[in-house]
Amino acid sequence: MMRRLPVLAAAGVALLVTPSVAVAAPSAPVQPSAALPPSSAFQKVTLNDFPGEPIALAVLPDNRVLHTARGGAVRIHEPSTGRNVLAATIPVYLHDEEGVQGIAIDPDFEQNKWVYVYYSPPLDTPADDPNTPQVNEGDAPTEGTAADFAKFKGHMQLSRYKLQGNTLKLNTEQKIMQVPTDRGQCCHVGGKIDFDSKGNLYLSTGDDSNPFSSDGYAPIDERANRNPVFDAQRTAANTNDLRGKVLRIKVDKRGSYTIPAGNLFKVGTAKTRPEIYAMGLRNPFRFTVDPKTDVVYVGDYSPDANAANPARGPAGQGRWLAIDKPANYGWPYCVAPDQPYVDYDFATGTSGAPFNCAKPVNESPNNTGLKNLPAVEKPEIIYGYGASAQFPELGTGGIGPMGGPAYEFDKSNKSQVKWPASFDGKPLFAEWTRDYIKAFTLNRQNQVTKIESVVPDIVVDNPMDLEFGPDGALYVLEYGDGYFAENPDAQLARIDFVRGNRTPIPKVSATPTSGQAPLTVKFSSAGTTDPDGDTLRYAWDFNGDGRVDSTALNPTYTFTKNGNYRPTLKVTDPTGRSASAEVILPVGTAAPVVEFITPQEGQPFAFGDTVNFEIKVTDDAPVDCSKVTVTYILGHDQHGHPLSTASGCTGSITTFLDAGHAGASNLTGVFVASYTDSGDPAQTGTATVVLQPSN
């Protein structure tokens, strides 16, 4: 596929950027240089210890917190009662990384009550048939014909719904935009939603490309019989495709949208999509729009190669971008203007010349857009697995950049937990694999001039999403350590700046923890403390109706109906500071116990092996093996990529992977089994085994 690098004609350049509008946002102000407060000046308050597999959050004007789980659940944390209410369960397609992704509220939410969600609708995509245990019909083929791949064509859906009280009304859905996906293969379909000061909606989209057969370098496999999912040129480098982008639109009252002036391509330009604001992105999983300047702060995930290869290109590097004008950030051709990948022919295994980052050309047969692309823009931060000479404050380890929010200090805000003025205008940066939050100081050109640790002594375990609330506190959704499940340390939390008293710390337990109705349960608040030694008020809500059922320290309550309950204890100190804790209490049928008969924990395997599995489910109701799912996940450092899902108590999964996963280290093969029974109410059990590669 060796590329020719023609000179871009001046007339061609005029097609790429709208010439009649300014492309730069207002310059960022010079940041204050005051030292940031130490961790001891802050307190972390847990809001939900059972968030499901946490994905995204949005704080409402009254400080309720919407937060999503990938499987479709949308919950609301309600500070007035301490409850975490199920607002809706959105039906979703689950394969690889699909599911519910971003969530955001309308800038005029208090008037119109719109909530925006980006998710994968079920459609008619093939799923695995449990009656054929040696075949997985839900996995798209890696090789075949266009007809073979066509059945896996799907889309991600950007929609909005009305929020009525604590209920997200699914029947009010307005479908705004569909972003195409090639289903049945991994990876990068996530999206974040945010708004600028003019009410424009921004949506980030991944490149929807499989990186696991490219040795950790550029996935640009153009072979005719190859699934197009192995070619990121069809998406991130395609001016006529919405994937691998930051999109910018203006949504109207009917749920349709128009294009604001100043995007990358003028409306009506052939072979382009006018929604594109920035392109050439691999996996811009998290970003935030600066509330003062409208600069878009984006974290873009890295490829996996541990080391540079002169025949292929640079080592894996994460990027942080301050997008203040429409731009092309180069993926999969360049990391930066001076860091090109090498043109590589997957059919012959031979390398050509490095790509021209000043005049990139997309000659892929999978490209439906322009051949001649805008020059590659330089990211503000680039960092790899080792120590960065330019940004040593970022440390070492895995690469999981998350573009966090910029704080806007409001001196008129009377909140007792708002963050101090020393953070004003500083965008936050979270590192998912390194478990930290940093604050960036920028100059007027949006270049990073200083990096400071934020609450370094407070644990943030795989920070998934961050947002400042109207109270000026930082809300954090933590994924925890584990793979595509509700991990033990997953949570929704709020980090307060402490003024005066601290918030009490509730603890709750229940005996027994399950059983059939009528079920009498003894609750305990043992372990509840107040950092200031204050006397606390106790309020228990056992049945989730929002009413106080008891004010005793250790009450007893009888559940007369079966159901999945989340009894909640809210404790309040004399200053009005409060916190809550819950227990998960299934009343009715017991949760199934799921076990792996094979494979076993720590069992060796070689990538490429077909691993047979056998699952044992023990339940108090008849077991339906067709409802058992087993997902194979490539574990890499602290994160994972789900690559295949099968159904049935027995079956097999092929652990496909290119040699050495692009030279990446710390690899494991993770298998997660799950079963939801048909009890009253339905209960779910899971099991996980981690296999160690021998190759």
C-alpha cells in the first residue's frame, strides 16, 4: 500500500477549514501561582459503594448525581435521603466495550429537564448461540467478504430523555445522532458528552478499530479479505466518518441539530462530515470543555508498543490536548508533527516510508473521505510508559489519560465544600492506570507550564469520570481494580474542601443478608464515626421509598415482600453535614453461585489457544444454561479489553492475539462468567479466573 505524498494544492487547503470564521477560542487567562492545598485539607465522601460497572456521571443543579453502569443502569444519588435510586435501565448491546457510555445534562436543564446519553442500542446484531458451544456467532469474522461483515454493522446512539423526579423517562427519547460501529470486534466505541458556553454539544468518539494485530503500532491493514475493523484509516483518518473524532453540533428543540460555524469542514464540502471539530484521535474517552474559554481538554489513549521500532513507528504514548481550534491530531499516521508512524504493508510484511505529518494522505481502500488531510497538530502533552523528560511529574506505569474538568471558582458560592481559588482555571488530568489526579497550569497559548498533584494522599482507584458540581466539590466515579464488572472498590464519591467540620463516616451491616419474605433483619451502625467527635443523627430508609423508617442506632425491620433492596443509613452532624451508606439486601430467591470448573485460576495458556470452559451454577431455582455468559478479556496492566463473549455452561473461546500484544508486558487472559436467574426477584452471580500466558 506504499503511499505517495503529493503536494497539497492551495485550493485543496481551502476546502479543509472554513476561511470566513475565526478558529481560535479566547486565550486562556494566566493562571494564579498560589500553591495548592495539601491532601489534609480535603475529605473524600463515598456516595455509592455499589455503582455497577461505572462509566460516566453528571451532577444535577440540585447536587443529585446521575451515574451510569455499562450494562444499562442509570442511577441517581439523592443527597437529601442518601439513596441511590435506579432512574432507568436502558436496553443495550453488550459485546466488547459497548453499552451505556456518556451522560450529560442540558445547559438549560432546570427549564427543559433533558438528559443526554450515548449508548449502543441492541439492534439485530448476531449473538452467540449456546446450542453451538464450539462456535461463537457473536464474534465478527476477522477475514471474509463484505457480506460476512455487513451483518455486524451497527451504530452508537446519541439521544436525550426527560428526567422526571428520579425517573429517566425512556419513552421521551429524542434520537439526535447515530455514529456507525463495526460490531463483534474490539475496541474504542466510548463517548463523552459536554457543552460549551454557547450551548453547542460536543461528543467524543473512538476509532472503533481493533489494535491487536498491529504489533502495537498503527492499525492500517488494507487487505481485501480483512475485516475493515483492523484499519483505523476508515475512521479516525476519514473526513467522511464520525469515528475517532470530537464532534460539535447544536441541538434544537425537536432533537435534530445544526452545524455551528467554525468546525473543521465547511457544510457542503464533498467527502466530509461537517460535524467534525477535531479528527485523528484514537480513543478520546474523556474530555471537558473549559467553562470560561471553550477550550476542549481531551485525553487520548495510547497504542501499546513498549518501544519504538524504526520499521513501524514510535512507542505507545498517551496524549493530552487543549483544542482551541479545529484540527487533525494525526492518528493513525502520526503521534505529533515530528513523530510519524511508518507505512506498513500487512500483506507482505514490509515497511515503506514514514508518513508525512505536514501533508498526510489517506489512500486506504476503506477511506470514503478526502485523500489529502489537514496537517497534524501538536498535542500539549505526550507521555509514555517510562518517565517523561519534559513532564516527569506524570510518573511511570500504564497509559490511561482522562481529560478532566477545569475548575471555575465562584466567590459568591456559599457552599462549605467548594474548592479554593487556587484551582481556578486549572484543568484537571486523571490517569486511570496510575490512580492519580493532576492539575495543569496553562499559559495564554494553552501550553502546560506546571503540573501539580491533587489530593495525592486520597485514594482515587481507576478514576473513570470527574466533574465539579454546583457546590464546587469534585465528584469522582471510580472503576476500581478488575475487569468489566462491579469491582469491590468501585464507587461514586465526592471530594470536599474542608471548611470547619468534616463529614461523618457511616458504616452499616445487616443480619441476615438475604432470605425469603417475610424476612426480619437486624441492622447495625457499628463503626460509624465523626471526625470531629460530634453527636450524630441517624435516619434509616429500609424499603427505598425516601421516608425515614427508624432513627435508632441498631434497628430491626421486617420485609414483607420479596425484592432487591438497598437499605440506607444517613447520618448527620450538628452542622448539617451528612453522608450515607447502603447494604445490598436481596429478599426472595438466593443469588446463584457461579464457579469455573475449567479453566482454573492461574492456569497457563498460550495466546492463540482455544480455551474450553465449563461453568457450574448452583441456585435455588432451575438453571438455564442459555443465560450463562462467558467473556474473554485481554488483561493489560490494570485494564482490560473484552474480545469475545460466549453463551452456555460449556463452550470454547479462542484467545486470539498477535505475538506479544505489540510487545506489551503484564498480559493476562481473563475469563468472566455471569448468570442471572429467573427468581423473584432475579439475582445475578459472577466468577472470574485469570490465566497466565506461557508465550
